[in-house]
Amino acid sequence: MLTVYFRVSGLTKLQALTFTKEVQDAQCQVQPDLAYSGKAPLTVYSMDDINMFIVRQHVQIEQCEILLNVQHNHSINAFSAPNQLNQMLKHIDCRVTVEVD
């Protein structure tokens, strides 16, 4: 199974609260350096909210990434990324990270 998330790091407490309020199903947690990181499922419905958050909060592209989380299943060896991944990269050209569980 493949799940796609948008992840942002280095947020202030106020930015983290705003992220969870403005982006559907977003979650934030405090990091050891006392900054916050947030993560939200990347869906067709959340893309506009994420883009607006990035612009309004003046988040730098270096703070952003798209996370592809792969739940390894021995019977399936290939996964296709959903179209919203390409659409998001057109708006926010950030790094893509693949995480295999």
C-alpha cells in the first residue's frame, strides 16, 4: 500500500496550530529543537489548503517535502504514485522522500 503525505518542518507553534486548523487531517508534533513539524495526507482536496498555508505563512520550500510511505507487501513489488503528486510538484517543487515500512 502506498500513502502520500505532505510534510513540513521548522514551524513555529502558531504555524503548527494554523496548519492543523487549515489543512484537513493535518497533525503536528514538537521536535527536539523545539520547532514543530506537520504532516497531512496529500489528496485532491487538501492540495489547495496546503498551497494556501505555504503562501500565507511564508514557509520556505526547503522546509517542505512529499513523503511516499510504502507498506511493503511481498505479493506486490510495484506501486504507482497518484496524480496529485505530480500536480503538487508543479506548485511546490520540493523534495520527495520514500519511506518503506
